[in-house]
Amino acid sequence: MTPEYLYELADIADPDQLWRLNGLDQQRFSPEQKRQVDMGVALRRHASDIEAVRNLPPGKSLLITPLVVGRGLSRRQSAIDTPEDIHKRAKEPQQ
């Protein structure tokens, strides 16, 4: 799926753009409105990740770091050097 398509889906999932409201207003949302925001945000984050991966220079990997900010969860994207043994590590069983 393209980022553009995912952004379209996010707009369909959250047509009222509730994700743009501040956190205090979002605390008063009904369970249905919270799901609407969650769906839209998840789709937008995934689209953003795909865009970031597509724009990586050769030899770089995308590192996504979850951050806890106040009561919410945020994250940061960073381009890092791809480890030389990445293919070997991918084939090793996880412990």
C-alpha cells in the first residue's frame, strides 16, 4: 500500500479529524470516538513509516524509538547505518 492510500484510509477512518484536537478534549471522547482517533493515527503513522523507509539513503535503516511523553505515547524516527551482519542476524533464531 502506498503512503497516499494509507493517508486516504486515515481520513476515512477519522473523517472529523478528531486527532487534531488537544489531549484534554480527547479525554472526553466516547469509546467510538477514541477508536476513530486510534485508527486514523495508526494509519497515519504507518504511512509516515513507509515514506521514511522509501526516502532512506543507501546503507541506512529506519530506527523507530517509542517515547512516553506525559500520558501519551510518541515516537521518533531516525536513519541509522545498517549493520553489516544484518542478513546473518535475520536468519538466526531469536532467544
